[in-house]
Amino acid sequence: MREALKDAKVSHETVVRSRTERRDAEWPRPDRCRVITIANQKGGVGKTTTSVNLAASLAMHGAKVLVVDLDPQGNASTALGVEHHADVPSIYDVLIEDLPLQEIVVSAPDIPNLHCAPANLNLAGAEIELVSKVARESRLRRAMDRYDTEQFDYVLIDCPPSLGLLTVNALVGGNELLIPIQCEYYALEGLGQLIRTVDLVKAHLNPGLNVSTILLTMYDARTRLAAQVAEDVRNHFGDVVLNTVIPRSVRVSEAPSYGQSVMTYDPGSSGALAYSEAASEMAFRGAPE
């Protein structure tokens, strides 16, 4: 029994040490820009938190990153410390007024290599205004095609909690889809609708879109439910699920109120370490073939 426990401890220490070494090592940069849409029409699953903290982690390890905030609430812009009041040019002007994307992209103040295309409340009306626009599902893609996205290693698109035209624009604009799933009851409910939407987008608008990453969020190791949900998700989605899970963390929730990601607010917290590990895993896995 003692030998088994000793072996288990050694194995765990080896895993922790290898993860730490990988996190501290220089991360590989992709051969070309990875455009990753972060979507789940279910609210409160950690889309914005994931967008901001993965972006910050990647930027802190040398990657050039752009966050495109497509949520009218503008929470990603807030968390990155970027101004996004009604008078600031935003992604709304790009989608509706055809303003060039380079005219709204700004640097995040706290982290070199990190940039943001901000959103403001004007975006709340964009769903209705887009209906009458030509190529309404491809407005973001067209704007990105006219912009030199290859100056970045990653473009992360943060979506609103819906499957409306803003999210469809994000799906058409991305090459990869990252789905955050919270480790709670009903976690998989509604995902079927998202996957059907992805299939429709692939069939008619963006055949290159791949569900490349599933990230388990709000994991509470004290509950059996969280472990069961994690197991169900891994059984359902297989290898696209990251090994890293994001724990519930007060620090992660507090950081945006200070205009920061948790990576700068409390880099030693469990949430910051988990997001850094998740970003490292994504970087080392690379883009899907």
C-alpha cells in the first residue's frame, strides 16, 4: 500500500513538474495566425473570462494577440483596460459603417503584444441593423480580410451569449471554435443547437471552421457532480477537450472590476495558473490539421 501511494505521489509530482517546465519554457508560435472564435450560447460559462485570460497568457509568453470583442456588454474590453464608451470607435462601426478594422484596434495598457478591437453598447442594435446589410453573415470576415491579421499569432473573438448574427459573424470569421463548458448541471444542454449552427456555417459559409478546443470551466473539485460532468464531456468530445480544467476562483471574478485580467491582477492565483496552463496546452497542440 505504501509503495502504491509512493508511486502515485512520484507520478503526480512528475506531471506537475513537466507542466511547470512547459509553462515556463518559450511557447511555440504558430506558422500563421490562428483565428479562434470563443462561443457558447449559454450565458455564464466563462466565454469572456476565457477570451481575456487566454489572450493575456499567450501575449505574456511572446505571442502577438488580438481580442475582438463582439459582446455588446463590452466586458472583454473592460477586463483589458480598454476604453469603450459610446464615443469610442468600436466593432459596431466596423460591422455597420464599414470602418476599417485598423482604425479601432488599440493596445491593452498592461500587457505588451496584446491588442483589442473594443465593443460598446451601440453593438446592442447591430443584430437588427445587420439584417438589411449585404452579406450580413460575413461582415466581420470581410473586415478581417482587409486587415493584416497575419501581424498577429492569435485572434480571439469573444461572442455574446446567443446564436444571433453577431455569433454567426464570429463563426464565419474564425478558423477554429473554442467552446467553454461549465462543470455544472445542464452543462451539455443547448450544445446540440450550437453544433448544428456550426454545421450549417461549415456547409454554407465557412467550410474551414473546426471545433478545435473544449475547455472545462468553473470546476469544483469538492463535488462529485463536477467530476461527472467532466467525464461526460470528455466521453462526448474526446481529444479536443483540454486536459487543463479551470477551477472556480474568486480572483478570476474580481480581476475585471480592476480593469485587468487575472494574469496581471493575481498571477499566483489558482485561476491564473490554470489559464496559463490551458493557453500553454493550446500553443503546444497547435492548430488542427
